[in-house]
Amino acid sequence: MNQIRDQTRHQTHATHSTIGHRAFPIHSPPAPPCSGSGAASSPSSSRLPPHLPPPSSAAAPAIFPNPSFDVEGYLVSSCGLTRAQALKASAKLSHLKSPSKPDAVLAFLAGLGLSGDDVAALVAKDPLFLCAKVEKTLAPVVAGLTGLGLSRSDIAHLVSLSRDKFRCRSIVSYLQYYLHLFGSFENLLPALRHGLCLRSAGLETVVKPNVAYLQECGLGNCDIAKLCIVQPWLLTSNLEYVRAVAARAEGIGVPCGSAMFRRALLTIARLSKEKIDAKVEHLKKTFRWSDAEVRIALSKSPGMLSFSSDRLQRISEFLISKAGLEPAYIAHRPAMLNYSLEGRIKPRHYVVKYLKENGFLDHDRDYYSTLCISEKVFMERFICPHKEAAPHLAEDYADACRGEVPFSFRFT
């Protein structure tokens, strides 16, 4: 019996010496998953260094993740993140003990055709994407999107733009609706790039009621799609807010169903009623308009409300003081305010005035008609016919377009 104890003690000492010599860390086993029975794990389930056999050959060996998995290093070496990005992202991945799940996700993304830069950007924005279940979530989503007609390239774009929303299988039903609304993935893509979030609001409770209301206001699917490229949040805001925005558009003289209604929504969507009122008063003062005239102008060109005070002041001074236009004339033709003062209004004004003063053009020529035509048409009508009589006119006009006023255009 003493001999058996000596042999046992000798074997135990030899084993500890070997493990100590190879410097394997001794860790307590991780907590077992909840099983409902509450039974404690068997000692045989303790984690052992990978080269050692299981304690009992009768039971299947338990496999546990490596507790020394360097998440931050993995994010740098395998995902392409910078050290700063990896440090921030690793805080959300501290539960990872093995690269097996992230490796599967990265292989999946590579199969979709995402570049290294795309993957790095995705993981930096949504580190938990690395924890998505490929077979249970990502693969079914891709299958559903493929069924909607999206190509691998389209799906890769969608992964990069939707990030965490792609980890939810309901994204397929959302995309199916938006594809119908926008007409194609190519039409939807700009809205996604401008911030349209596919799952930020309930499809049945928020998005569809908003679309139905905008349709009641006279907007078709194409109009709504164009509106949401610039103001994508309109679809995901509560209905009462969308109604309030429409009411503010009507308040400036742009009724529902009018040609400018969509343009008015684009302009005032982010403006409070107080801000709009202040801008309307500034327009009246700057262009010497009455209440009726400012409503006429805004009904034709609601985008004026987005112009800076400085721009409006400079255009007003030139058109009224230099060109001699009446405020009422401008109010009925507010589109002229959309043109560049230096790049179009002034150069064309100089050409037309030069032609009139030298007898090449009738003095009753409509001012707005010289501004609204294309550059090609303006050259054909006002420059080219006078090459012989005014050989320097084209050159002088080009100088004026660059902001230089030629001597021949300096009228007293």
C-alpha cells in the first residue's frame, strides 16, 4: 500500500512539473450555460491545456474557448481597424473568448465581395456584427434579398449602409416595401446613403401611414422617393409632425397638390414656424414686397427660404438698383433669384445693356427671358450674331463670367 502511495505521489509531482515547465496557465472553468436543472458542472468539464487528454475516456471531451483571446489584436490584424478604433470596439466584444464566430462572419462578408476597407468601416461602426449568427441570421437575410432581385453587389452595399439593421431578418420585409416605393434598388441607394434607416420606425405603424398621407397631399411614389433622398427622416417621423410640416408649406402659400409642394417640404422640413415667419419678413423687407407679393413669390419658388440673407441682399440691390426692375416684376418671376449673381445675372446684364446702348437690340427686350435660357441658347442669340460688329463681345462676356468687368461693359 505504501508503494502505491509513493507511485501516485511521484506521478502527481511529475505532472505538475511538466505543466509548470511549459507554463500553461491554470484557469477556473467558465460558468456552464443555464440548463433549467441547475446542476453543477462535473470536474471533468474543467478546461485543460489543449494537448492533454480528457480526464475520462468514457465522456466526450468538453471544448472551451481560449480565455486569452486578444480581441483588440484580432480587430487590428483580421478586421483592419486602427489601434484607436480597436480599443473602442473591443469594449463591446469583451465577451468573446474565441475567434471562431468572428472568423465565420468575416468569411461571409468576403463572400459577398466586401473589401477590406468596407469591413473595417462596418466593424468600427458596429462591432457586434462580428457576433452575428451566419447560418441563422445572415445567410437567410441574403437569401431573402436575393429573392427580391438584389445582386451580390447590391447586398454588399446594403450591408455597408445598414450595418446593425442587417443583423435582423425583418430587414427583408422592410426592403421589399421600399423597393416598391422607390421603384428600384438604384433609386433607393441615394436615400440610404443620405441616412434613410430601414428599421428605425415601424413599417405598419409609422412608415406606411406617412406615405399614405403624403399621397393624399398629391405626391406620387416618385415624388416621395425624391423627397426622401434629401429628407429621409420624413418617412420615419410620427404622422403628426409630417402633418405639421405640410401645414407650414400651405402657410407660405404652397397648397397640397401644387407643383411646388414637394419643393416646399424639402425647404421647410427642418424650419420651425418662427424661423419661417422671420425669413418671410426678411424677404418682404429686402425686395420691398407686400404680403400678397411675397406669397406669390414663395408659391413659385419656395426654395428662397433657404437662401442666406447676404445672398438675397446682394441680388436685390443689383436687380432693383442697377437693373431697374420693379419689386412686383421680381415677385412674379422669382426663379431669377436661383441664378448666380456673379456667374449669370451680371454677365448677361452687361451683354444685353451693351447691345441695347449700341443699337444691336430693342430696348423692350424682356429681362427675365435673357436669364432663364441656357448658356448655349444665350450665345446663339446674343453673342454669335454680333461677331463682326462687336468682335470682342464673346471675350468680354467670358471675362465677365469670371468676375472681371471689361472696360466696354463699364457703363456710366
